[in-house]
Amino acid sequence: MTEGEARADVAARWLVEALESGNPLARFPPELAPRDALEGAETAAAMLDQTGHVACGVRILRRPAEPSLTGPVIEGRLLPMAATVALAALRHPSASAALLGVLGAPLEADGIGMPSLLRLHPAIDLAATRFSEVPSDVPSCIADLALLGYLVVGKPRPWPSAPVRVALTAPANRPRGELIDLEAAFMEAAAAARALGGLPAGAVLVVAGLTPTQWPEPGVALAARFSSLGKAEAQFV
């Protein structure tokens, strides 16, 4: 085990304790803080290993004027359409529209081009942290499962034949939405997954941050609407 891997293993224990106890974690001590994105990813992987979770895919969280975050998708963090989400279970939650794609063929580490996607699911991404405050540095955010909270996932649809618009609003609202470049979004996700070693067929690729961030409150509902791809909806308590 390298020095970086040993440091990641110890840092992961801190995160696991915060995850299992529900108690917020202070910032990493300087001697444990991941030094770069790779150490952040090693910490996240060690965290999954220590908790017995198995990643079912890769998620990227796009952030305005900041680098995208890459981290694992965990099945237990996928919620069905119209789920009710207890905000007390999440620390500093923020919501954005997302798309979940299911791979129809392996995504090889040395591959190029668009991933083969069997279907797409509209989703609401709920980012959250195990720390008392959202980390300000990218490596710590990556270590914190790339701020994975929950994903509320809608019904499957095939790859659209027309341009797609997206909006995240109250369910009763039906705005026109903003155009998104689906191919560019999933090329970015595929590149991130390939950098981590690739994915098998049936795994998922998630692109979150497709709309400006919103901060949900108890008693409020949100719907992520995608033209020609349907919607995902969540109620917050």
C-alpha cells in the first residue's frame, strides 16, 4: 500500500463514521486531506469498501464556474419517481436536474466516442455532504462521494431524436426550459468513467447539474422536466 493509499484508507474511516452515525464531520486534518483528485477518488473507493457498498456506475456533477466532480453511484441512493425525501437525512442538500443512462455495452477504459446507452431516465440529483460544511476544495468533495446524496429517477425513455430542453421547477409549472447538449454531457461522463477504469454493460452513467442549483425546503415539491424524455418529481419533508 502506498502512502497515498494508506492516507486515503484512514480518511475514509472518518467519512464512514460520519455516514453511519449521522454526525457531521469537521474538515480533514491536514495530514489526512487528499492532495489531489486521484487521492480523493481513492478515499471514496476506500469508503465504499469499508461499508460494503458496490458502485453501480459513475456520476458527474457539473458546477457553474467550477470543475465537475466525479464519483460513484450507489444503488441505495437511487429513489423511485415521485419519492418523498426527508431533508433531515441530508446535510446542505441542493437539487439539480440530471439524466441517468444505462450502458448497453461495456465502456472500455481505452475506448473513445459516445457510450452505448440502452435508455435514459430523467432524474433529480440531490447533492449533499458528510461534512459540517460543503468542502471548498475539489479533492475533499471527490472523497465525499462527489457530494452524492440521492437521485430520484423517472421512467426510461430511448435516446431522443430532437433537441432536449430541461427545467427544474414546481410540478405545476411548465416552462419551456433551456436547451442541453446531450452528446457533450454524456461524452464528459464517459471520459470520467474511462479515467476510473471503465464500466460494464448495465452500469449507469449520470450527468447531474443540468440546471441551476436549487435548495429544497420541507413542504416543497420539484419536478425535473425534459422535453421528449419525461420528468422526475420529488416531494420534500
